[in-house]
Amino acid sequence: DAKTTQPPSMDCAEGRAANLPCNHSTISGNEYVYWYRQIHSQGPQYIIHGLKNNETNEMASLIITEDRKSSTLILPHATLRDTAVYYCIVKAGTASKLTFGTGTRLQVTL
Amino acid sequence: EPEVTQTPSHQVTQMGQEVILRCVPISNHLYFYWYRQILGQKVEFLVSFYNNEISEKSEIFDDQFSVERPDGSNFTLKIRSTKLEDSAMYFCASSELVGTRVDEQFFGPGTRLTVL
């Protein structure tokens, strides 16, 4: 699986959009970009994933660059409950392991 | 929404003892996983399981570890002779084989294992 690079931490004011970047310059053509988050030592939680098109669901939007070497997770209106570690993971296939890095610790403040 | 459940939430054991961590995956899921997270470190993959056999395992998953699906609902992780370094949070996860959410792994709340 391709390696990802994320900033170690970010801050965001409540109600504002949180934009979390991820670099995955060695991504292969069959690999998807996944985002999970972990709130204070709870089990990781799936957020969104995509291959090359931008994706949106009820939690977030995922913007993938045309060359697929980087992506951005957008939480449109961050709340205090979005404070968590966000992991960008690149992998091929559905039923395969997730390889977690150190992620980005997002702190949402009042 | 259906959830993965894990028991116990916290297990304390003496070094050298056997422990069994239990998980109930979501009922229509067919892929099962164990991950662990040592305090302050990354979440690490241990093993995946499908069709009553191990699909993939990591270097961590040595002969001291085993997994089993003893009945139609439970999925267990056994550590035969625990070491101090096995102290960690252990997460079970499951995913669908077919359906609209095949790409998601659903994680349980974890079992905190403390080896003394």
C-alpha cells in the first residue's frame, strides 16, 4: 500500500470548515483513498473514500487532485465533536487490511 | 445502526496467562479483523479472517495468537501466554462481502488489555 503524509495537528474554529490535507504521491492506479477518524481512543470510524472523483456524504467531502497524488478531507461545519485524529489511508481492494499512520490531530475550538 | 460489540471492555491479567478477547461482528458481515493500539502509538493490523480461515496476518500475529469463530456470532482472539508488551487496546472490526458498504470496516469499542 502507498505511503501517506499528513500534518501532525491542525486547529479549526467551531462552525468553520476543516480542510485536512493528505499527500499520497506513490498511489497506484488501483488504490483508493480512505479516511477514518478516531475519537479519543475509541474504535476508528469510517468517514469516506474515493478513487479519483470527488465524493461527498453526510459526514464530509473528499477532494482528490487530478493526478491523484494528494487529497483533502473537508468537514464543512466543524463541531467540538469532530475533535479527533484523522487518518488518510491508501489501499487496494475492499476486504484488505487498513494500515494506519500517525494521522492529523484536529482540535476544534470555540 | 448495527454495531460491533466487544467484551470485556477491560481485561487485567498476569504475565504468562492466557486471555480470550471476544467480539460480536455485525450480523451480515463476513470479513473480520483484529487490530491493536499500544498506548500512544498507531493502530496496527493483526489479522483478517474470512470463510473460517485467516486471510492475512501481520508479523505481530505470531504463534502466541490465534483467532476463532466458534459459532455463528462470535469472533475471538486468544493470546496463549501474555507478555507485558501485549498490553494494548484491541479492536475488532468487520465488513460486508456484498452490499452498499463493502468498503467500510466497522470497528468495535475495543478491549483494553493490561498485562501485569
